[in-house]
Amino acid sequence: MTTTATETTATATLAGGCFWCIESAFNQVQGIKLATSGYAGGHTDSPSYEAVCKGDTGHAEVVQLTYYPDQISYREILEIFFALHDPTQLNRQGNDVGTQYRSAVFYHDEEQKAAAEAIIQEMTDDKVWPDPIVTEVVPLSNYSAAEDYHQSYFKNNPQNQYCAMVVAPKLAKFKKTFAERLR
């Protein structure tokens, strides 16, 4: 079987607060095959949303990206990721508070680890943020996809109050900033 370059995919796993925001944005980016909401980094196998929200499992809400590296680089993914959330907030994003909302790059290999550490160092050196970046760079562990109703949540529930007040404004800013990267 012959494989074309666009059939080769890679995986990235990122945590930047509520997964609905991150997943909604990345599902609109060229080169992203699929963005899946899920959980990673905890000590419980296949946790439920309710258990993760209680903060007892150690998991973060994450988005796992399947992407085409010949269409979008891991570096570009990280640039979008760091523009979508505030990496200086420890265990929170806005009003969402708890370790499940921490900022983290869950790397899949040493190249991803090095790329994440490099971009964080560059942002620190360039003083992109007034406060220190607290994003964890840790190996992926204990990942599981979130329940079906969390997938494409914003698309399927735009009338939800949280989506209207939090997700929609973030996505509007995202679309303006990354217009050239959208499908």
C-alpha cells in the first residue's frame, strides 16, 4: 500500500483549562484531522467527568490532536495553544479552578518535550506574559477520551450559558488571530 504524505499523522496532547474551548478551536485548524476532548495525567483509569471535576483523580482536561505534520508543525500547534489560554494561571483558567484546569503539554516523545521547553523559554525570554509561565511539560500518562457528549460540545451546544459567555468570545478572538490557519 502506498501512503501519501497527508496520510501520515502525529499526536499531540494539551491541557489549557476547559477542553471545550481548546477542542473547538483546533477542530477548525488546517492540518488537524481530529481534536478529541479527554483526560490525562491522573492516577485513575478511565475516569468520569464527574470524578475529574471533583479534583480527586489527578487528571487534567486535555485535548488530544491527531494532525498531519506535513500541513501543520508541532511548533505551530504550540503557538496556537499558548494563544488560546493563559499559561501563567496555576491550576485554573479564569473562573475554572482546580488541578483539572492546569496548563500542561503532555509530550509523546523527546522531540515534543524539547519543542515545548523551547517555546516556553522563548516566551519567558521575550516577556510575552507579565507573570511566570506555569505550564507543565510532562510525559503523557493515563490518557482516556472524554464521554461522547463532550466531543464537539460547543458546536452541539452553542446555547449553553458557559459556551455563550466563555467559549464563544475565545473562539471569536482565535478566529481573528489565526484566520489564515482556519479551514
